[in-house]
Amino acid sequence: MTKTILCFGDSLTWGYNAETLGRHRYEDRWPSVLQAELGAGFRAIAEGLNGRTTAFEDGLADCERHGARVLPTLLETHKPLDLVIAMLGTNDMKPFICGRAIGAKQGMERIVEIVKHHVYDFGYAAPEMLVVAPPALCKTPNEAFDMMFGETIEESKQLARLYGLLPAEMGCAFFDAGSVAKTTPLDGVHLDAENTRAIGRALAPVVRDLLKN
């Protein structure tokens, strides 16, 4: 039976390309690479949205960027699911959104709670949950992005450590995307094609292990 994986994230999952200001090719985005690496028997659903937060409001948005608010709908839309991979927290680092790594961790706790305790009818079980810490922000000469994220670069480096506490606290799995990928200095936030591919490749064995039964 095919194992279905929901890849829930922000622009790093959507595939924002800092060089073209457009979108990476479909085959270069990490959910697509994950699908290719896993092969037959698995289906990876990409659910990335530019600007998405874990559980914080963005009053400037023209769509719903509050991750915790939209997640129950997505769980219903794509059920039955075997695994939810959540890579969020970068946008939480905006000072006018949250600006603190501990806030992002608390937001991710809410994401995990929703996945674990959503009402899955028709006899479906709750999916496995994999929390992924996004790569830390880096310095950039891009004035707009520097003004938006520059003062929280050090905070972003705490995401992996804090998210890494969640398996013991909440019974989920964890992966540090910063162990295999780095953000591009073009804007200090996003990933070039090779780095987003690297995340997809690295997640494949983690996913296989989680869904081996």
C-alpha cells in the first residue's frame, strides 16, 4: 500500500529561488527530490506557502499564513496520511511576527499537537510526525531581507537545538536540515537548488525508517 507524506512548510518547501525571484524547478524542490528518492510505494504531497508561520498572525498577508490554523483542513484534505513533515519557523523569526526561537518552538509544539490529536474519522489513525528545523539565517547584502531578518540571525541558530527537544517532550521525530543545507547569502533566508535538493535526499532514509512497518 502506498505511504502518503504531507510536506508542510513555507517558501523553503514551496521552492523560492533567490536568484530569479521565482520558483525552483519542480524536480529541484525538496519534496520532489524526496519523492524521487523514495520511489514507488510512497507519495509526497508538497504543501509549501511563502510566508507561512507555525502559529502566528501575519496581518500583512493576502492569504492565511497561520500554519496551525490551516493545518486541520489540510489533514482532512489529504487523508489518510502516514506521515506529516513540518519544516517551519523561518518566518517566525521576523521581529514583527515573533522574533524568538522559543516562540517558534512553542508554535511547532502546537503543530505537533494538531497532527496527533486531530479527529481522524473513517477508522484512520494519526500519522507519524517529523519536525524539521530549517537551516539558520545568514548575513546578506540584500537590504530588504537584512532589515526583515538580520537582527534574528542568532535566534534562528537556536531553532535546531530547541526543536531537538520535541521528540522527548512530544513523541515525534526530528531532523536538522541545517546539518545538510545552508541558506544563500543572496537574501540570507532561502535555499539554492543544490541545498534544497540536499534536504530531500537526506530526509529519504529518515522517512523510510519511520514508515518501515
